[in-house]
Amino acid sequence: MAWKQLEAILEKQGIFMGAKSSYEEAQAVIVGLPMDFTVSYRPGARSGPQAIRNVSFAIEEYSFYQDKSLEDYRYCDLGNVGLPFGNVAASLDLIQETAEVLLEDNKFPIFLGGEHLVTYPLLKAFARKYPELRVVQFDAHADLRRDYYGEDRSHSTVMRKAVELLGPGKVYQFGIRSGIKEEFEFAKKNTRLYLEEVIEPLQSVLGELKGKPIYVSLDIDVVDPAFAPGTGTQEPGGCTSREIIRAIHLLGELDVVGFDLVEVCPQLDFSERTAILAAKIVREGLLAYLK
């Protein structure tokens, strides 16, 4: 698939604030992946990308944290990939093909989910370009199940698939506080698992991650539902909004090559504070990772 073919399957319904550059001149590209076909509890994450866009205009383009402004960067919002509703296999293929186009064109991609399974085809594309790829996952859930009620393509299996794709020791998991016993036993041998906490363990591994291409996958439920109730599988005991923003900044010290933010379910949060937090995380990620 080339850019012109990709353009044909995109559905545009408004853009992330300030995303006015053309595709050709853009350093970074935002793409929505409106899929929630395998969620294990409450659906609605397919509406996440547009909800994040809609509220992005409630925050400033300037970040006082970094003393940077989006006005000084070139980025575009391509809209959502048009996915065949209910067809998991075809949707995953389209997502992978989309990522491959962006990587071939040397764009920095930010993907808005959608359920967490969308990360798997993205990683397949990134692993082809970056053989030494490492994954940094922020999440309440380990997502290391072999299958979910017999289905191995589920948002609860995505990091298991990442390990199988990349090999042991290349997935770093932060904020984890939920999973079945088998997942934690698998993690002991195959991932770098850090329970509950985010900032302190992340700081402890920055040195070993330097020089490696890093893919960041952020499930909004890593944040405590007191701060982010709009997600399908809420899990009490998470980090604060301030902590997850700090984590995004810390990763700016590394070579981040791609980023996704998933599992925003706007129907469950009429205050829109979950989507606003997600929009702020996207802003901080753009400013921290574009060099």
C-alpha cells in the first residue's frame, strides 16, 4: 500500500488541534484506529479517537512543562482508518499496512485507539523497520493472556503477542495491577514487569533503554479511574494524571519511534476529563518526541 492507496481508506471527521500541515510536509502524523471488536467488558473505545480530537481544542498548544508549542512543529491528522466492522483479521491487516506506509515515508506516527489489540499489527510493522525495538507499555492490565475464552486475538492478549514477536525481555510494563496468575508467571520469565508504580521504575531503566528504538503504548486505564473514568475496564489503584504526564516527559530522553494511546471510551465519561487527559498526553508526546 502506498500513500495514495492509504488516503482512499481514511475517514476524516475533524482534526486534532493545530494539525494543519499537509501529509507531505508533516514530521508527525496522527491516525485514528476505531476498533473495539474484542473488548472483554464495556465497548465504546471505537469512539475514542474522535472524542480526543473534539476536546483537544480545550487545551493550549503551548506546554509550560517543556516550554514548547505545537505551533512550531509540522504535523497532520489523517483521520480514522476505515475498518470493516466486526472483521478482526481484515482490520488488523489494514492497521499494519497503514503503519508500514507511514514508516516508509519516515513519519513519526501517533495512533489513537480503539482497543489495545490495535497495538499488535502496529508492532509488526515497527519490528520490521527496527530489529532492536523495545516496547514501553503503560497499563493497568498485563495483557499477557494466551487467549480470552478461546480467542487469541483479544485486547487481553496483545502484550503476549508482542513478546512472541520481539522475544523475551523487550517489553517493559509499568503500572500493572491486574491479571490472572498465569500472566504474572509468564511475565517473570518474559517481560520487565513493574507493578503499580510508574515513575520510579521508569527512571531506573532509562539508562538501559538509551540508544534503542522505543515504541510507547499507553492504555488510558493505567491512570486511576478517579482521574480517567472513561475506559472500558476500570481498575482502581492507578497513577495520577500528573504522574503519567511526567512519564511521557521522561521518555523524551529516549529514541521514541512511535506512540499509541488506546482504550478511551467516551460514553462512560460525560465530563470528558478522560478524553481531555488523552489530548494533553498527545500534545506532550508530540512535543517531547519530535526532535
